[in-house]
Amino acid sequence: MKNIIFDLDGTLIDSMPIWDNIGRDFLIKKGAVPPENLDEILERLSLEEGAQYFIDKLGVKMSVKEILDEIVKMVEEKYIYEVPLKAGAYEFLEKMKRQGVKMCLLTASEESYVYPALERLGIKKFFENIFTCTSLGMSKSGSEIYEYTAQKCGFHKNETAVFEDALHGVKNAKAAGFFVYGIYDSHEEKNKEEVIKTADVYVESFEQLI
């Protein structure tokens, strides 16, 4: 393993609780009725795709940019000041850096709050590149984004591992042909058994890998 592509939310940082009610709270605030399976719908979409879904399917009378701006304001303060690292994440990143492993970050979150959070947590220095779905113009709903990220970093697929917590991320990284580590997150408890079956390696925390 010479290279690693890391997911951020639920993998390196414990941020998923923030997202549990953001979409629902936003829709209620705007007078829209959130579907019962809203969480399942949004977890496979980038922020831009989610905003477009609010417009097309739920009748929100705003532009994609206006929706994103408002949602980002709702979450960025928590990222900047509160979101913690997952147990053992810093130590694992530090160990990989010492061993000469090249690492990049691939996240569906936005630069405006990702960068301040990475700086506060002291882990930005470990990554050769930081990509957001928005900056790439792609989402994690398919496998292509993992191949594209590896190409942009100059990573050979057979020398690269992907670390993901979400089932769709694990499945899509595997479909792209990468060696995949599944990382436990309570937000994915319902999918835990399938993540275990799909990933090449599954761990409860980074402490097991140190």
C-alpha cells in the first residue's frame, strides 16, 4: 500500500451526527414536507445534487446556490469549532506519513468548512491533495470518482487503498477495483454487516491499525 484515498465524514472525523437532521430542518424551515426516507436519499448525493432534489421533487423555491449557502451556514460553525477526530485517526495518519505513504482526501463536504476543520484538527498537513465532490464536478454515487481521484494524484490502482465508512462508498470503491478498508461509524450501523462483507478489511477504529 503506497497510496491511500481517505473519505472524511464518518471515516476520519465524527461529523455524521451533524448531518442527520440538517436537510430535514432546512425543509421544515422552508415549509416543505420531508419524505420519511430523506436520509437514505441524501447520503448518496453531493450537496449540489441534494439541493437540486429539494427544488425538483420537494418544491423549494430557491436556486441551488441559495440552498447551499444557507445549509453551509448551518453546518460550518460546528465543523470549524466542534467536530472531533475519530479515535486513533491522527496517530494512524502520522504513522502512514512516516512510512512514506502518499495520502489524499476525497469528500462530499465543502471547502469552506472542511479546510478550517482540518487545520484545527492538525491533519491537513498529511494530505498531498484534498478533493471535494464539488471541485471535481462528480459525486460518490458512482465508482468513477475514485478512479479519477487516483489519476489526478498519480496513484496506481493496484498500489492504492480506499478508506470509507458508508456502504455506498465501500461498494463503489470496490467496483472501481481498489483495495477497500471499511471503517465503523455509528451512522452506518444498519449497514454494518454488508460493509463487512464488501470491504477487504473492516475495523472498528483506527486504533486497531496502529
